[in-house]
Amino acid sequence: TTAALRAAEIEAEVVFKATKVDGVYDCDPKDNPNARRYESLTYSHVLTHDLRVMDGTAIALCKENHIPIVVFDLSVQGNIVRAIKGEKVGTIVGGFCDVR
């Protein structure tokens, strides 16, 4: 929530969320090998399906302020630079729903 609040205060263009997985899945990929990764999601889909990208307040703050969230794997070398350059890494929350 703090990161989303600060992003809104400074009028950030995007929030980057570095994680241990390469995006947002419909269920835990460690528990389910058939888990599907989303390329992009709406804020509402994240909230209604309890996908646990961030806490609900953070998602709502980003939604209200039109700040997309990029969820990507921090352990992949070069992902931070790719994300900053706007290249496709992980899942974008704030667009439309698309399951890969």
C-alpha cells in the first residue's frame, strides 16, 4: 500500500513489483503445474479473483490513479532494465484480461 500511495503522490507512470515468479497466475504455479499465467489483467479482475498481486488497497489506489503495475521475476538477469525500457516482462495489471 505504501508503494502505491507514494506512486500516486508523485504521479508515477508505473509501479514495478519484482517477485519470485514471472508474472501473475490463476493459481500458485508451485502447487499446480497447470497454472496459467496472465499477460495482462484489469484491476477489477485481480480484486474479484483474489489473485494476491498486492493488497486490495494498493490495487484500488493504482486503479483510481490509473497507474499500471508490472509484476515480473527479479531473479532473471536483465529483467529490471527490460521492464524500465517498456519491454514485455511478466504481467501488466491495468490493461485488459488475457490468459496465456
